[in-house]
Amino acid sequence: MSFEGVILDVDGTLVDSNDAHAQAFAEALGVPFERVRPLIGKGADQLIPELIGRYDAALAERKKAIFKARYLASLRPFGKVRELLQTLKDRGLRLVAASSAGKDELDALLQVAGAQEYLEAQVDADDAAQSKPHPDIVQAALRKLELRAERCVMVGDTPYDAEAAARAGVAFIGLRCGGWRESQLRPALAVYADPAALLCSDFTTRT
């Protein structure tokens, strides 16, 4: 394998935030947490219609407000995130964050992760017509890097990341720290427990 760029999901990949997002959606929509949690990884444009039968912009804004007010301050990065990003940079790889979140929320999450200094670019909900599992966000990341799909690999934690990468023609590496089993993170070049396990893998020496 020889890649030039790495497309990084953020929620559940760099920051331990999936449960917080699920709880905020559950509170905003008045639905059980257990119904929301398996859908985390999709953007609000995909997730809300699945839960209530239609998209509601006001509910999407309410979810964002709840997340920011009640959960954001308590979020923490997964272990060894900064070390992983530094290692990838040292290998000469170009890094872009790609998230279904809005720009303000993504900026806050990247600050939690301590990731911004390592990134060449970032892609948020405003850069894509549809969120994951559609390929729009991954394709936008490719445009930001000005690289072909076969020159990049995506790192993510949900089946929706894996599907979006596949639909964009980008190789995928899965992390289980977002709450999904290895079998659900396919197709993938490999699946690791978390950023620390990826750091200790041979991937960072083979790219």
C-alpha cells in the first residue's frame, strides 16, 4: 500500500462522542436512546427522517443546542490521538478531517481532539449535499486534498463511514472504539480497536 492522504472521521474515531450525540438526539426528538444509537454516524439529514419520518430543521438545531450545552464540555479524545496524527504527518501523509457535523461543532470537536495543527483541511456538513453513508463528504475531502480516490485511505468507526468510503472508491480502515463490531466495519483493509492500536500497527510504517 502507498497512500498520500488520510481522511479522518472525527466523532467516535478521534473523540469519544457517539453516546453523547445519541443522547442529545434522543432528548431533542423524544425517542429512546436505544433507537438512536445504531444510527449515529449518519448526519441529521439522514438520521432524523429514519426516526420521525421526515426531516425537521428545528429539531436538528435543538439537538445541536443540547449537545453543545450538556455534553460538549465533558468529551475527551481517545488515547494516543495526537501521537497517531503526528506519526501520520511524519510519514508524509496529508490529513483531512471529514465529518457530518456543522463547522462550529466540528471546530469544537477538533479542539477536543487536539487535531487542528495536524490537518491540511477539514470538511463539514456545508461541503456536502448529503451526509454519510452517501459519499459526498468523502468526495469533498478528496477535492480539498486534490488527490484521486486510490491515493487516499479513510479512517472511521461506523458502518456508514465504511459505506461512504466504498462508494467514493476510497480504501477504509475501521476502528471499533465507536461501538461497532469488526464484522460491521466492512469493507475494510483492516480493523483496529482504537487510535492507539492503529498507532501500534504496521499501517503507519506501510503507507
